[in-house]
Amino acid sequence: MAGAQPRRQPKRRVTAPSALIPSTPEGSQTIIEMPENLKVPQSASPVARWGAGDISERELSRERHNLYATPTRRIQRVPRKHVCSATVNKFTGKSSAPSPNLARIKSCLDEYATPKRAKIGPKAASMEDLTPNRPKRDSDGGVTVVVFYRKDRLSVVRSPGLHNASEQQAAARIGRFMLTTAWRRRREEVRCLKKTLEFQVCCSERLRTQVWALKSLLDSDNVKVRLAMRELERLKQLLKEKDIEKALLAKEKIELEQDVCAAEDRMSEISIGWRNTRNELECARAARGSAEQSLALERAAVMEAQAQRDHAYRRISVLEEDLTQHESMLATSEQEATALRRNVEERQRLLDDTCKQLKLEIQTRKRITAECRALSERMLAKAAETAVLGDELSEVRARLTRLELELATTREQLNWWPRPLTRMLGMARCWLRQPMSVPEAVMWTLVPARHGC
């Protein structure tokens, strides 16, 4: 037989009764040797229980372990890029190559394969072939039939009821028939076991393929899980950065709100100063009316006021300088109000001095005439000053309106632009609209209410 030699069981000699031992014409006796341990326990494997002696229990357990365990030669894994790019399915995966263990089992099964005999219909017992076989050594089923001749001089136990040769031949034929029937039944059972084993091997190969496909699916899922974890870590880091940015924006928002509150306070202070200035201007107008009345009374002493003309001119120049300073320092309304208050006091003091001088110089006509002329000129100057003050008031109102618009624009810019950039843009815009000198630019830069800080 191809493959490994069958492993023989130890034998013992059994002397059958004389009715079951065929006698040859030469007078030899046929002794049948049966294997020992005929009673096999139920815990043994089916192959060992039915007499398959070519595979031991150890080899059979090793084959069973190889069927259910991981093969010695692992299948080449699919590259990760393929696992990630294409979906792995258990019905589309590549089948693994047949393992050497499966080939070995099939070779063992091929050793047991015997050609099927032609099916013979039922016939009478008298027509069955009961001719004795030729003396030979048969090892197919694990039972050895040995023919011993009389020269071996072995003791023979004969049945007391059989004495003639025909009875012995009939007993031998019956024994051979029973052995042949048992052997055929045993071969059918071995064939059934072989089919069962082949089916189990196919199932194990199919399960191994499914396990490989499931491992591939598990690897692809693990890769996807790792990618998802990396993406989750990246999103967490991005969320932390966004939280930090949100905190910074909230802090900047609070600072901008404080700046807006400060600008509103400054605006309220400016409006209060403007109202104070307007009240002072009304007071100045009232003082101007009283001054005109006093001037009407003092027309007779105009000549006496000629000496005060130069002084009045100097005071007019001082007032013009004060007006120029008021134009450059509109934001500081309190200082302008103080300057106006000081000018009113000086005018009042000047009027008092003039009254005193007019009382002292009332006796000279020429001087009165000269003073009358001077007073008329001074009256014209006061009218011009009043017109200038009205123009200044209109300019102040226009500038206040423009400041309100600039404040609204500054608030809108503060909501969108950074603070330093807003400051620079406000300064540049103001310089482009109204060119200034270096001191005015320095004053403009130092005053925070001009650029909304």
C-alpha cells in the first residue's frame, strides 16, 4: 500500500473447535489468530473503535488539534492600504492553500479506499460461493489467517459431536461465511467513517476560511477605529484651542466694553462742558447787552477813551489768540469754559476801569470826542467779535455733531477691528481731513477722546 506501513496489533493464537477448523486434504489444520483486546472501551475514537490500526491515538489527536488550531503556515495578510480602501467580505476573500495536514489525512484515507464490488442480487444460500480461499496472509482488516500443517505437531481440540470430514468442511465453510459477512459489514462502517471524516475536514477548511475573512474584517475595523481615535484626538485639541480663543475673545470683549463705557463717559463730560459753554455764552451775550447800554451812556466821553484804544487792540489780539487756542482744544471743554470765564472777568474789569476813567475825564471835550470815536471803533470790534463768537459756536456745534458721528463710527470699528489698528486709522483719517501742525498733532495724540480709546 502507498504511504506509511500499517501498524499491526499484537496477536494471540486461538484454537477454535474442530467443527470450525477446516481440514485440508493433506491433513493440515487452519488456526485463526485474532487480535487481543477485542473489547474496545467507548471512550476511544471511532476509528480506533472500528479497528483502523494504521493511525495511532496520538497521531489522531494531533490531527484533530491541527484541524481546530491555527495552521503552522499562516496566510499572507492583506496590506493595510487594501484593507482600508476596499471592504473585505467573507464570501469574496481568497481561500487559503490546502494545508499539509489535510493532504496527509487524505493520503491515509486513500490507503483505506478499496474498489467497490459489483452489486450482486439476492440468491439462495445453496448458490453462494463457499469454496475455501487459498492459504495466504491477509492483512487488510487486521485479522491474519495462517495455515498450519500437521508437521507443526500442535494439539487440536475437536468437537465431540463432529467426527467425519464432511461435517468438518461444513463447519469450516460456515465459519468462513460468518467471518466474510463480519468483514464486509466492517468495511461498510469504515467507508461511512471515511465519508464523515472527509465532510468534517471540508467543514474545518470552510471554517478556517471564514476565520481568515473575519480576521481581515477585524483588522480593517481596528484600522478604522484607530483612524477614528486620531480624528477624535485632533477634534479634542481643536476644541481646546477654540475654548482658549473664546476666552481671549471674551476678555477682549470685556475690555472693549470698558473702553466704550469710558468713551460714553467722556462724551457725557463733553456734552456737559458744551452745555456749560453755552450757558457762559448766554451770560456773555447778556454782559454784551449791558456793555452796549453802558457804551450808549458813555458816548459823551468817547474822546477820553482814545488812550485805551491801543489797549483794546491788544486785548482783541489776545482774544484772537484765545479763540485760536479754543479751536485747537475743543475736546477740553472745561479749559475753554475757564478761558471764557476769565475773558468775561477781564472785560468786566476793563469796563469798570473805563467807567472810572470816564468819570475822571468827563471835563475834557476833546478827549470825550476821541473816546467816543474809540468807543465806536471798539463797538465795531465787539460786533466783529460777536460775529466771530457766533461762527465759533456754529463750528463748535458742527464739530460736536461730527464727533458724535465719529464716536458712532469708532464704536462700530471697535466691534470689528483691534484696538491699536483702530487708533492708527482714526489718527490717519483725522490728519487727512484736517491737516495740523506738529503741536496740534501731539495734542491730538495725547487726548484719548479724539480716537475713541
